Amino acid sequence: MIVERALCVLKGRQRCLQKELEILTDNVPGTIAACCILHNICIENGEPDPDIDDSYDDDDSDDDFVHRGTSANADAIRDVLRRNLLNL
């Protein structure tokens, strides 16, 4: 559920991911990496997450996702991912 929520936030911020990408298949990984990098830049600059549509949720409870804020561990993981994506 957390991964689905993260993808929804990414798709909410990067509208090009909401439909079929109209690019060469070889360019898809780089495009998605660029979207992730831009998303991280938005996070670092304090941009609020876009409103996401929870209509895909199969129940009415919000028990399956608890936002705990940013932790040092999450920041470290995001930094490692960012460095690796920059080397693509």
C-alpha cells in the first residue's frame, strides 16, 4: 500500500506518468528517473505533495497507511537513490 501511495504522489506531481509515455522504450527508465529526481528536488524545497486520488483504495479505512514524517533513515535512502540515478 505504501508503494502504491508513493506512485500516486509521483504521478500526481509528474502528470506525464498518468498516461502512456509517448517516447521510445529505451528512454522510459531515464524519464522515470528524471521524474524521481525532480520529485526529490521538490521535497528538498518544501513543496507540498500534490492532491492524490484515493479512489483506487479498496476499503474506507486509512489504517493501511500512516504518515510518520521524514526520518533520517528515509533521507539517507533517498540520497543514495538520487546519487545512483544521477549516474545513469
